[in-house]
Amino acid sequence: MTTITLDDQLIEEVISVSHYQNAQEAVVKILAEYLQQQKARSNIVELLAMPDAAEIDFDPPRLTMAFRAADLS
């Protein structure tokens, strides 16, 4: 959940540089635009999802290297 903090100074600044007539209109429009942008963004799970991954043939080769224990003394 995202918390958005709007103080009077920020609202007055937005009103002064925008076409909004009052604080209520400015806040409603700003929040609506913000929510619309957030809906358009994909989250990391959606970006990394591989719905067709089950169809990929993956047969990694076996390791043939011999490993030895590390000397920690």
C-alpha cells in the first residue's frame, strides 16, 4: 500500500502552476492521475512471469569436474 502525503504548501503550489480552480479539484485530479499511472505499471512478478516456461525443454549437462574440499587451516 502506498501512502501519499499532501500538505497545504504542496497543494497551493500545484494550484498556482496548474489550471485547477481550488484545492479539492487539484487533489482529486492529482490522485486520479496517480492511480491511473500505477494501474498502467506492471509489477516485477508480471514482468518476470514466464507463462510458457513449461513448454521449454531444459536438459542441463552433468558436471564432470571433480571437486575437492577446501583447505581452511
